[in-house]
Amino acid sequence: MSAPIARLEAVEVDYPRGRALGPFDFELQPGEITALVGPSGCGKSTALRLLAGLEAPTRGRLERASGRGETAVVFQAPTLMPWASALENVALPLELAGVGRAEARQKSAAALRRVKLTGIDAAKPAQLSGGMAMRVSLARALVTEPRLLLLDEPFAALDEITRRALAEDVHQLWLQSKPAIVFVTHNVEEAVYMASRVVVMTSGPGRTAGGAAVDAPLPRPAGFRTTAAFRQAAEKVSTDLAAAMGVAEVVN
């Protein structure tokens, strides 16, 4: 097994209001897709910020193999610059990294095509649907070819049909360059569909409470949600999550 791209060892994060995370252990291999599932306030987003290098743990050890420009984050809200076009939004990380304007625009146009967006290069965020805006955010994250992609509930505000379409798109995008992905969600079935491994967290401060490996290929085959492998993994994650929350069952 190769060296992990990220590792958290007994990390704890304290804020003025109290402890937000930990002790929490987590390891991510290159090219692996892992989902974090847990109740609101359990520290999933805090763990993601640690993995992104946006903050340091109060205690414990954080290791990141991805260097500057090799990690990308997509948040629940698209966080696009409202005054800039779709093409300009996607080009931003390249231009900040010193890539020339012409080259950055060329790569950005290609990234938009990768996420199935054509003819919208000049459109402003206000002119885009929620699903289109999220695709622009994905294009911006992928344009630098990151080794580590962190997705913080990126589909939460979208309708079910759009969520499913984007889940399949993320898998196809992953297939092209195979970055390691951490996908944060509240939705058990979405986690099982997206990831080869699901980690369940307790109520805050979050700790590991179980989870499941998902024995199925990525991208998912047609009809995967109706298979025994999907149902078994979803039931295992739901049971662990219910136990972590101290309730009888979890309803998606």
C-alpha cells in the first residue's frame, strides 16, 4: 500500500464554544473516495478544513502529502464571484498560481466542457441554475488537477434528480485523473453511492463510530442502488449512525 495522502491521528479541535472534533483518527489513500457521515455539528466540516490545510488541530497529528495547489475544496454553496463570468471563475485558481491569462482561459474552457457545460463561458452566476453553478464550482476545483478533492455537502441544496446526475458526473471526473476524494454528506444512501468507504461519526465532538466498505466498482454500474451490496452497506451505515446518535433508526 502506498503512503497515505492525508492522515489524522488522535486529532482534537477546540473552539471558544468547546470541543468541535475528536479525538478523531482518519487515513486516506491516493485515489480513494471516502465519505464522512454524521449528525449536524459532529465536526465533519472541521475535519475537512484540517485535511485542506485551512486550520491546524489543537492536539494530535495531521499529515498531508498534497502540496500547495494540489488540494481543492467544493463547498455546499458554489461560492462563485458574482461579478465574474463562468470562465473567469474557473480560471481564478490558475491565475492566482501565476498561469498566463491565455493559458488559464484555455484550460478553464476545457474544464467547463469536462463538467458538461458548453455555451455558458460568459454567463454570470446569477444566470445559472443551482446545478449549473455547482458544475462551475467543480470545474474550478478540477482545473488545477488536484491530488486531493474535498467536497463539503456539495449537493445538499439541489433536487434529487440533479443530485444523482452530479454524483455520476463526479465519478466520471474522478475516473480521468483519480484524485483522492473526501465527500461530506448527511445522506446515507448518497454516501454509499459516492464512496468506496463510509466513515460514521458520533455527535460532536465527532469521533469514529463505525462505517462500511462498499464492495462495488467505481463509477457505479447501472442499477447499483437496487443491488444487495448497496442495501447491505446502507443498512450497516444507518445502523451505526443511529447508534452514534442514540436513536432507533435513521431515515434519509
